[in-house]
Amino acid sequence: MSGPQLRPMTMADIPAVLELEHALFGEEAWSRQMLAGELSQQPASRHYLVAGDAGDTRDTGDAGGAAVIAGYGGLLAAGGQADVLTLAVAADYWGQGIGSTILTALLAEAVGRGCTKVFLEVRIDNLRAQRLYRRFGFAQIGIRKGYYQPSGADAIVMRCDLPVGGTGGAAAGEAGGAAAREAGGSAAGEAASRAQRGARHRGQDAAP
């Protein structure tokens, strides 16, 4: 079986992504309308990826069916600044480096769009995810009280400064270094982390 491959997320992926949303995030899962609204803004200001496992069609039970979605992530990029809006990996794929691969691709996209800073939010109790992001060069710059709803959990706001004039994956590698890739999907997946919900509503005001 071949490993998951990254590709752009499309409207056809929404059912599978919604299934993962509810499995990983429960009451905090995004709705179909929210996902569709995000995808409608590609490629102008959004960039969404899925990690699809073409060798695994367990959702359909048919070797000719659609590939399983092993993980996904999304980026908002505008005005020289980017926000990682979501990052998730299915439990069956934890520990395979998928979360790290998706994050690397999102950072590369941010560099390609001329962004010099990337922001995200992560639950204050999500220590594994915080370690992963720090390995990619993210640092805490503030806390948002009651950010995650309906749980009311606080969020840590993090920022990563990207290399100016870099291109593609090489620039993302500079931002995170080899240690980030070694962290793999275990941290991103087990933490089931995301820089989520409110990020899309706060526009370009990333200050805590």
C-alpha cells in the first residue's frame, strides 16, 4: 500500500473531511457550510490540502472507490501574513509524519505567496502540538481566553518568521529545520491539533 499523498482539497472531499472533523473535534467541528466557504476562497486567499491514501479505500469497501483522507490542513494568506487555520490527522495514521508533511507544505505555500510571518492558535493543554510547532520555529506571542467553543478552552497564539526571498519547500525547511520533520505526524496527529475557528474571523490582526 502506498503512503498518503498531498493534493489540493476540493468540494468533493467535504464529506470525508467532515467525518474526520467530528471524530477529532466533536462539538468544535467545522460545519459543511464553513468548509465550503473556505474552499470557495481558493486560491485567492486560501490553500487547503488533503493527504489522501490511494491504497486504502476502506470508506467505500471498493478498490475502485475514493481514497481515504488521512489528514488535512488549511492556510489563509493575505497582505504578507499567513495563518494556519486547521491541521488534523486521522487516528489510524498517527506516527507516520503526515502532520509534519502537511505543515511543511503549508509553510512553503506561505513563502511562495510572499508571506514573512505565519500565525496559528493551539489549545493551551495541547502540549504535543505545541512541541511540534516550536520545532518548526513557532514561538508563543500571547493567549486568547476562551477561544475554543463551546469548550471555552484558552488558545496559545504562536508566530513563525519565514525567510525572506526563499522558495518552496526549501524555505519551509529553513523555518522549521530537520528537527521538525523528525517530529512526524505523531505530535500533530495524537494532539489532533489545529489553529482554528477564530483565526478566520480576526482578519490580519494577529496581536494577542
